[in-house]
Amino acid sequence: MYYLYSSTNIHKVIDQLNAEERMIIYGIFFENKTQTQMAEIMGISRQVLAYKLKTILNKMREMYMKEFF
């Protein structure tokens, strides 16, 4: 299923994330850092970061759907 996402609405969802989740999202998607770079910054393994990112994206998707659909 394909949805058009408004950047304003995406930012509203991002604002609801906790600090660590926001840091990961902004680093990966707005600062164009790699998962390896973000993992090094955070002092965790890339695998742990990848799992956290997947979890955050699923959380964001659920939040977006609840709030805007």
C-alpha cells in the first residue's frame, strides 16, 4: 500500500520520539550518516543500531497512521 506522507506531519511524529530515537532518525535521514557512523557516535554496534532503526520506523509508521489516517 502506498501513502503520500506530508513532511509537516512526519516532523510532528518525529517530535513525539524520545531523544535517542530522534538522534538516530536525524543522523540517518537528515545528516546522511551511515548506520556505522551513527553506531560509533552512540557507542553501540551497527547491528544494534539497525535493530533500533527498524523498531523506530515501525513505531513512526504506527503513530503516523493513528494520527493522520
